[in-house]
Amino acid sequence: PTFWFALVRLWLRVDGVKFYVRDTRLFHDFDKDYILQELTIRESPYDPIKKTLEASDNLQAVTDVNQVCPLLPIVTKENSHIPLPPQTEHV
């Protein structure tokens, strides 16, 4: 392999209160001396999302992050470089 990619997702549902999703994507090309990071936070009060899902007759979807996430507005989106320390060769 010449690179790696990771997706870390935190999914929080507090019934009657809110939905919250924090996605962190990490990408590293082995030829580079840094890791690329993308952070996206989506958040919404519970009731508007529940009403949207009720209208589609799919209330069970409130338990499925993959169905709820696209309905949540993005409140934060950041991209950054994480520098890596210089490699030392072991003899």
C-alpha cells in the first residue's frame, strides 16, 4: 500500500433533545510528511428531524445514523495538515 485512510464517526442521539454527528477523516500518503484531516460536525434539535422522518413514514430511521446524517446541517467543517516528526533510521 502507498497510503491509508480512516473514518472515525461519533453519533449521538438524545431522544427529545438533539442529534449530533462528528466525522473525522484522516488520509496519509506514505510519500508525504503530513496527515490530512477533515473534521465535520452536524447538529440539530431532535424534533425537526423526527418530523421529517415521520413525513416519510420511516420513524424507525431515527436510530440509523446513515439516514439521519444527511438531514443534519453542517455547523463546523475544518481541514488541516498534521505534520509528522522526521523519520529516523534504525541500524
